[in-house]
Amino acid sequence: MSRVCHIHQGIELQLREKFRKIEEENESLREIMSQNRELEPDLADQACSASSRDWNVIRYNRNVKLLKDITVALKAIDNDSYGICEMCGEHIADRRLLAIPSALFCIECQEMIDRLPEEFGRTGLGDGVLAAV
């Protein structure tokens, strides 16, 4: 078995485990967010409850983005296109894939996108993988 295939298998296992954990967390968040809470009598308690609800929504939405990124990476692994930069077609460095398994671009292309996001139809950091972490 080639070293690349071995690395991709290890990443695939990591991604599947991460996917499972995120799905479990989102299930818990859905349960928490669906509970009808009575309005707290104290204004400070109301603010704390609202803040907690907001934080749960943020976590849930971040997780949805991560699940989409992981799904894209797993599909790429399945069709043998994983680790290929979507911009230049070169291989993405193993170190980058190990750090960011759902990376779609090699470091050079990602840096170009980060420097000039508007030229690539992006609004900046908010669309990237790291923004969801």
C-alpha cells in the first residue's frame, strides 16, 4: 500500500470519528434548543439564558458547516480525488491534510485566496475551513 493511501486511510478514520462526534453534539444541542424554558424572573438570568441560547445556535451552525466540509472530504476520498488542489490540480501536502483534513486547496492557492478573497468570490475568512473551527 502506498504511503499516500495509508495517510488517506488514517485521515478517513479521523474524519468519520469526528463526523460521528459532531452529529452527537448537534443532537444534544437540538434537544437543548427545543426545550421551552420559562422566562427567568431576574433580568440578569434572562440575559444569561439568552446568551446561552445564542452560543448553542452558533455551535450548532458551526457544526453544520464542519459536517458539510467532512462530507466533501469523504466523497473526495471515495472518488480518489482527495488531496488534489481544486485550483491548480497539484497534490496538497500531507502535513496540510493532516492539519486540515477538509482542505480543498494547497497552501499556495489558499494563501492567494486569503490575500485576494474578492477575486475568488469569497468574502474572506468567513467562508474558509478555519473560520468554522
